[in-house]
Amino acid sequence: MRFVASIVAVCPLRKEPDHRSEMTSQLLLGEFAEVLEVQKEFVQIKCLYDGYIGWCQRVQLAFTDEVVTTTKFIANNFGLLRINNKPCWVSLGTPFYDTPLQLDIFNIEYSGITKNVFIDSASSAFAESNITNFAGFFLNTPYLWGGRTLFGIDCSGFAQQVYKLFNKQLPRDAYQQAEQGEALGFLEEAVCGDLAFFDNEAGFITHVGIMLNNHQIIHASGRVRIDTIDSAGIISSDTGLRTHRLRVVKRY
């Protein structure tokens, strides 16, 4: 079995092996995936973190027979790493390794990163102050379908990335995330860090956000923003209009 890792800050994961195909997710620098199929320009992969399958541009990946794991991640807005001694800016949530990551002819160097720039998620307390701090880094990040970074993010990618910083693994899509966790009986029971899910008229889960308390939510809708929530759903802080219909709140 062969694997690949991203050797660019953000590697698009596409639905089909075509540059014009829909981007469904992303691999961040140093994230690993299993190789499913190799074509001339694209590689079909299965992300090791969340099992997501898609196509990535071959030149943005390095092949390897070995997978390296870490519980450490870049914890500032951006970090500066070096690839083959050339600079590369990376986003919050990018994996951090204690030693250089050597992939084929690529050497990703982390030695310039100081301790206050990365977090060890295995010892990161899932507490209100930490949750609001890391979620707040994403405020005003533009909504991007399939995005997982400060350059652009979607609603489920936002929840997944914040939870990752606390060593809590979530699936990629909102409907998948809604299948996990313990449902709360009432919105009033919600605390910071709970996830709220929203459905469409057909009853399909289409949106997710992170509760800040039992009446405020931070979520990616147009941009990452803070809005009011009640038992019926989200009310936009900009327009006062209801934007999403609440289905369930879950605790993980």
C-alpha cells in the first residue's frame, strides 16, 4: 500500500480528476492519504484523517511508503515553514512534526517554529476559553465549499478544524458529523463547544455551527460569523432574518 502527503500549504481535493471539477475538501501540508488510483496528472486518494475520497493534482503530492502521525498542529493564524529550504506559509491547523518530514525529494522543515506557534491537541483542554479562542481565529474567513483553512472554509470544515485542535476527530461533512454525539433535549442545555445542526425542507442536514453558549453560535455562512440562535434556528446579526432551521444540538 502506498501513501501520499501534501507538499503545498493547501491541496484541493476534487470530485473528478479535472481542474474544473468541484472541490470537495482539501489536504493541508503534511497531511497523509492512501493512494487508490494514479493517473498522469491526478491521484485518487482516501484521506487518512476522515476517510474522504477524491482526486488531487499529482505534482502537489509526494509519494511515500511510510505514514507519520502527530497530535501537534500550527496554533497561530499562520506559520512559516520551509520546504527544501524555501519558505511556505501555512494555515492554523496544519500538522506539526517534531522532526523534518522527508518525502521522496521533499524535506519539510519545522525547526523554526517556536512552542507558542503550535499546540499539542492531546493535552489541549476542551474548555470555553480555548474553544472561543481557536474558533475566533476563523472570524471573517470567507466561506469556501470544501475549504478547511483560514484562506476559506465551509461549515463542516470549520467544525472539524476546531475540534481537531482538541484531539476530537469529526467526519468531513455536516450530515456525517450529525450521526455522532449525544443529542440534547433542549437548546437551553447547550454549552460552549456543542455542535448545532440544521436541515433543509427535505429534512437533510445541510449546516453545522459551534455553540458559544445557549444563545450564540459561530458558524461559516458567507463568512465565519457569530449569530443569535433560538429553538427555531439562527437569526442573522446583520439583517435580523432567520437563516437556518435548527434540527438538533449534540455534545461530543
